[in-house]
Amino acid sequence: MSNALPQNNDGLLKPEQTLVLGYEGEDDQSFLVSNLTGMQLSVPKNRNVPKPFLDQPPQPLTPAFRLLALAFLGLAPAGLGTLVFAPLAALWGLAMLITRHLTPGNRIRVIVVWGIAAILLGIAIPMSRLFLARLS
């Protein structure tokens, strides 16, 4: 005899055979539930909740990358914002390199921060000089 539920020709369950769980009771470790056919299932009470995927500790170089984003946005007003934020990002990376024991991946990120800050400064300095030359 098969344990499969009888189905209609289209593969769906008949309305009188819908799967419903009913509360039967509980003990210290589990809840007891049963379906319409009387099969009982024990559900443990101490189920673990998974840790959220995005719940990560803050990285030490996050402020440096935020400063680089501001430096990139600072290119719009003739590079003047970049002249402020790019050196701050480079200094933040240097401070993290000196004061904290960084993983090899974070050391590479410090080098990337320095490189991006240098490129942004290389773009911003001529732009701001042209802007200041127009003002005078």
C-alpha cells in the first residue's frame, strides 16, 4: 500500500485532503502537532535562528572608502572637494596601517586607497588650478 496522498487527475490534492496541522500538546523540549490523518510530528522548541547574512562587524577601512566616495563627488565643483577628502582618505589608511594589525587583505586595501586618492588628486589639482585661474 502506498503512503502517497490520493490526487486529482491534474495532480492537485482534493479539498478534503488539504494538509492542516493541529496542536496536540507540548513537553519541555518540543511541540506535538498532527495532521488530518492522525500522524503526529514533534517540532523542537529550541530551533536556532540563523545569523543574518549582512550582519558583519565593521571593517577598519570603511571610513577611508567613504572619504574616497566624497572625494570622487568633490570632483564636480572644480575638484575642490577632492583636494580636501582624498588626502583625508589617504591619511586614514595610513593611520590604520600604523595603529592596527591589519590582515593581508586590508593591507592591500590601504594600497588601493592610496592609489585611488593619488589618481583623484592628479585629476583635481589641474581642475582647481584652471578654476582659480579663471577667477583671477
